[in-house]
Amino acid sequence: MIEDVLARVDQLKGETASDDPLVIAKHLKIETVPMEGSIKGYAMHISVIELIGYNVNLNAIWQSFSTWHELTHVFDKHIYEPGVSFLCDGSFCEESVYSNNIPRHERIANFAAAHAVLNDDDVMEATGFSIPAYREYRKLSAEYTKFCRRYEDLRDVIRFSRPSRSMLTQLNNLRRSIHSTSEELKELEDELVNCYGPRTLEDAACDLGTEIRILEYKLEGMRLRGLDIDPHELEQYNKMFEGVFAADNM
Ligand SMILES: [Zn+2]
């Protein structure tokens, strides 16, 4: 389970009081080998000796991510899976979380690395998921969609049968709810735009000093751990407020 691997990352950080994958490797008695060249890193074992290679020519973001990635291949025992004793990483570190081309252990290693290099609270803040107005906006948006769906369903029923008095009252109530919710949504949109501006995945990655690819793994990992976030929403974020921006520009 991915959640167990992420919990193990937290546990290792706690045991060493460090975020540094090289410190954690030492704690786990894993040999670390600095290297150069085109590969990003490797993980292997020779009999009982476990070791990881990390590329010193990568920038700080990718070096930390890749080293955590290799570390995961060892502590989650990927290098002991049947037919594997050596894992060499070229581009898997950069494969999207939504890609189907990524082998299971590479995916797990990316989830663990993203979880390790980014802090939950920082991510919640940079993406806007911790902003109360945004949380309210998401809640109301879901309610609005529910009201609209019920309204459409009821209207379909009424179209093909003689409506009862209670049905008509219900239809009217739904119409009123849709109207008032849309007014509230508009107000919240204004507040969000005026106070925070649009928050795209790109904005958030930039604020956090990370790469979009890494942030996607982190967010998806947070969602799997049951946090109330939706990574796909961020891609839609500035589209969500398009109407408001268009009106402002006039
Ligand atoms: Zn790998």
C-alpha cells in the first residue's frame, strides 16, 4: 500500500530528525555512491550490502527527489523482488503520476520521494486548499451541482406526467436554492480573486520551489491519504474564475 510507504518515510524522518536522504541512508546502513553521467541514480544489493547511487550533477530539487526515490527502492525492498537486484533510473523520476507507462515500484518510489521533499502544510497553503474561502467555495460548488442535477431530474419527471402540488413546490424550492447558491458562489469567487488571485499548479510549484511533476505526485499522495483535496481542480483553477477576470478587464 502506498500509504504504508509514505508513513515509513515519516517514520524515518522522525528517527533521524532529518530530511536529508543521505543521513537516512546512513541510518539504514545503505552505502551511498556519488556519481555523474546520464542516469539519475540506481539502487542495488550485492549479497547483504545495499547501495544507492545519486547523480551530483542534478539540480538540488531533482537530486533530493532522486536520492529519496533510490532510497525507497531499497527500504521498500524493490531490489529484492524476483528477477531484480539492480534498478537503474533514467527517466522514471519524470514520468507523470497519471501516466500508465510507469512500473509499480517506480511509481511507489516517486510517491515516497514527493512525500519526503514537500511538507503537507506548505502544499496546502501554496495550492490554496487551506484557504477557508476556497474550502467554502468547493463545498458550495458541490451543492450547486447537486441542486442543478435534482432540478433537471424533477423537471424530466414533470414533463412526462401530471405534476403533483408537492412536486411543483419542490421544483420552486430547488430553483430558489440554485439562484441563492450561485449568488454566494459569485461572491466567494470575487473574494478569492481579489485576495488571492488565480492559483494554478504552476503557481503553486513555483512558490514551493519545486517541479510540477513532483507536486502532482505529492498531491495525489495526499489525496490517497484521505486529505480533502483534488489535484485535477488545480489544473482548472484559473479557468474556474475566467468569467470574473473577463469582467474585471472590461
Ligand atoms: Zn526507480
